[in-house]
Amino acid sequence: MLRLLACLLALSTPLFAAHPNVIIILADDLGWSDTTLYGTTKFYQTPNVERLAKRGMTFTRAYSASPLCSPTRSAILTGLSPARTGITVPNCHMPQVVLEATLPKKSAADQKAIQPTPPTRLKTEYRTLAETLHDAGYATGHFGKWHLGPEPYSPLQQGFDMDVPHHPGPGPAGSYVAPWKFADFDADPDVPDQHIEDRMAKEAVAFMEKHKDRPFYMNYWMFSVHAPFDAKKALIEKHRARVNPADPQHSPTYAAMVESMDDAIGTLLDALDRLKIADNTIIIFTADNGGNMYDKVDGTTPTSNAPLRGGKACLFEGGTRVPGVIVWPGLAKAGARSDALIQSEDYYPTLLEALAIQPAEGQIFDGHSILPALKGGDLPGKAVFQYFPHTAPNVPDWLPPGVSVHRGDWKLIRLFHGGENGAHRHLLFNLHDDPSEKSNLAAQKPELVQELDALIETFLKDTHAVVPVPNPAFDLKQYHPELEGKPQAKAKAKAPAKDDGDPALQGWKARDCKATVKDGIVNVTNIGFECFLGFAAGKHSGPTTAKFRIKAKAGTSHFDWLPTGGKGQRAVFTLKGGGWEEISVEIPATGPLGIARLYLPMQEKPVEIDWIEVRSENGAKVTRTEF
């Protein structure tokens, strides 16, 4: 009896050693053919991804929730489809806060369907994987790209104890190789030309070292291999010597970016081994969408997803089939491979089932546990969906707004109202026989189309998706179906909002925002995450004090100066928020300031500034701007 009681007590008591650590490694824009896992590349080198595969199970048919990044990120964290959350495009760095998807009343005359307007933030009402594991006793840390909203929607409000570099943008700030442009995160001063993945891996290892004696959940969400396209010069030259122009993958810069990504994975694996916690750590490695086929680097596209069709921002296989490896000691056989269908929404419910953690009351998932596949079995009848109710005519193989379903060897794409008289249009492919999706079998198999489309309809209703509707402004004369799938010339990018010509700004210039003067007050609106007011401060030299009267939300920001020919430097300040306040910032310059930049906190409401004063220590040089 005592022995039974002891056993029951042990089962009800958290034992950290028995709770495996969880690491999710998410690569950004890494295509299915961008690693050596599937025998589709001769150019890229990923030995550490191979190390990972030897420790766990490689999935040949792993899918992202979306062909774009933010929707997939939200799906991993919530276990919910982008159709349910409404996050269907990567716009979560925009200054406007939008929490619900809506449907406009009309669209351009050449569009058959009206596309939804998606949210710009992941609502904190969703219970994230981080929140669930944190409540179960796990330490939680997020490292790298987030792109689901700045504060108060950052990782720190979504269940993570820490977030490095706490950056809301869509890619690395400025570049991969230092100096970077993160708000509060600088390169190690003793590491010349530091790569962001080297630094992120270093930060992640420090987190693992700190929590090696208790369970931890860590997101290592890479910036790699997203634009901007740059890398370590030595690696670029290494791969330049290996280029075969006949190989569709022949960008040396991209190959160098893949190698730095792979090196970071190696750093994490080395740390797990050194800390002797590898046998108690689950690792999920995947990507947020397929490889980028529309940008240019080294005179070519960044990569090729061949033999798959299309790429990022497209519902063909190249946009949503991604690398997938799961290391699960004691569950998934090392070195195994699986053809089971899995996708982003499945990881959360899988972890909860295996860790015997109950979902919160009323919590639902659109994903499903894949434990049978991890144990070497099948997932009979499983279907996965990708919801992308948008069009991206700048990318190759683009499609009108659509949704897709995979079941077994079959894939159906529904193009919303893309047929005659407002009916849906369908593309049907047998991926076993036709992985490149060259032969549309919809006309030959109408019953199968109807069956799979019924699955799509049920999925859309279950997720309460805001779906495209017929466009009442559609004009057949302006419709050009022959252009479908052919990349259109990209519209010239708009310059960041600025107001150089307003004399009332008295030499100050706005970037990534708009600044206007009214009644002696500067009103700054359309504030992006790199918004600043800058001016030429070359006449100021040595230690200087910047003072200003400002009304903004509470938080931290910074004042930067860029000496001519030198590296940018930074002084941080804190805003109490709630009303007008005078801020004084000490600038420990040793020479001329050069260009001065007052960075402003990203917020939806305008920031107001009354005056700005820059005063050199000796008092001889003063610039005071009374607006």
C-alpha cells in the first residue's frame, strides 16, 4: 500500500528531470530543396542539419501553415490555422494595430474576388505554446525573429520570459553582419564583423546553460535566410568558387547564408552535448514557408525549389513544402524517415499529448497530434490545409486568392470565385506521380474534386474564416487570365514616409514616419519600427546633452549619432508616458557627432514633440529648435 501511494505521489509531482526540454528551430524562407535532406541540392552544404536528421525523424512531406512567414509563426504558437486567427500576410510590423480580419466592400476592377484585410497583431487572447509550457514549470525564451507584433504583442506578452533581440521587424535590422540597427542590441565589441546567427546562437546557448537543470522551452527562430541578402565575405568567396551556372541554385551569397544558418544549428547541438541534456531534449526543425524565387541576388533568384513548382507567396508545393526534422529521444527512431503529412499547427497538440499536459478549458486546435507517425506509424486519412486568400503577382507561378488541401497523394487548390459566373476554380494534382504540379486533373476527376472541396468547405466553416467574396466592381475587359502565373514587374517601392521640405521642421528630417508642425508642436504619425527625426549635427563635438519635451507612450528608445567615417553609437533613454515630459540624454561623443537621430517609440497614436535642444559640454555650441 505504501509503495502504491509513493508511486501515485510521484506521478502527481513535477519532476524536472522527467520533463524533456523543447527547442523549436524555425528557419525563415528556407525551401524544401535548400538542405541536403532530400537529395535535391548539390550546391548548399548543411552538415549540421544532417546531424540533426541522424538523431531523429526526417519528414519528406512537412508543410508550413502558409506560404508566408507571420501566418506560419502564429500557427506554431497557437496550434490554430491562419484561417482562424486571420493572420494571412506578414504585416505584423506595421504601425496600425488591427486585431480582426475584415472584408472590404470592393476590389480593383481586374480582380474577380475581394480579398480579406488581415490583422496586424497576434492577439494575446490566444493561449500560446509558451504560456502553456510556462505554466507547466518550463523556463521560456525566444531568440531571433518574431514578426507577430511589437509590444504589447511581443514575446514578453505571449508567454516568454525573455526575448532577444526584441525586434518587431520582418528581417534582421539592417544586415546579417554587424553593425546592425536593432533598437537595443549591439554586436559584441570584441568580435569583428559578427554575424547575427552566431550571436543569436551564443545567446541561446547561454539560456540553455542557465536552465540546464530544469525544463526549458526555447524558440530559436532564425533571421536566416530571409532578405536582405548578405553574408560573411569569406563564405561568399568560398561558394563563388563552387558555382555551376547550369545549376539553378547558384547564388554564392545565398549559399553562404545557408552555411551560417547551418553553423548556428551546430552550435546548439554542440551545447546540448556538452551540457549532457541532448537525451532529454525534443528538437523540432522546420521553416515558415518555401524558398524565395522572386528577389534577386548575385544576378539570379536567391534559390530554386526544383523539382517543386513555385515558391514563397504561392500555394504550389514550392511555397509550402518545407524541411522537417523532429528529434525526440525515446520516441522517434534516430535516422528514420516518414512520408506522413504534417504541418505547423500539429506541433503544439503533439507536444501536449506526449507531455501529458492538458489544454486550457475550452482551448481548441486546428492541428492534430502526430505521435503515431513519430512512433513509426501512419496518419491515415489526415488532411492538411493552407489558407492564402491573397494574390502576389510579383512572384513566379502566382495564383489568385485560394486555399489548398492535401490528403494522401492528392492536392486540391480552390481559387475563390476564379471560374465562370463567380464559381470557384480548381486545380487538382497527384503529387506522387506529378510532384512538379504540371498536370491539372480537375476536369478528369470531378468526383474527387467535389470530395476534396467539401473538406475545404468544412475547414473554412470550422475555422470561421473570413473568405473572399465575388467582386461587384469586376470588369471582364480589365481581366487578363493569360498573365496568371507570370511574374509582373514589381511596382517601384515607396520611399519611407518623410517630410524633408517642411520649413517648420527647421532642418530635422523624418524617416519611416511622417512629421508635421501645427501650433508649435511636431506631430509624428505613421510610425514604423525604425522611425526617427534626424539632422546634421557636425558642428557639435565631444560630450553633448540632448534635451527634448515629448508626449509619447511609456517605454525605452534611443538617441544615435553617426560620426563621419565611424560606426554609429547610441544612448538609451526611458519614457514614463502618459503626458508631457522633459528628457535629457547624455551623449559621450569623443569627436564630431555627425548625423544625429532621435528614434521614437513605435505606436499607433501620434508622438508629439514641443522642442529639441542639443548642447555641447563647453556650452559654446547650442542648437535649440522651437517648433
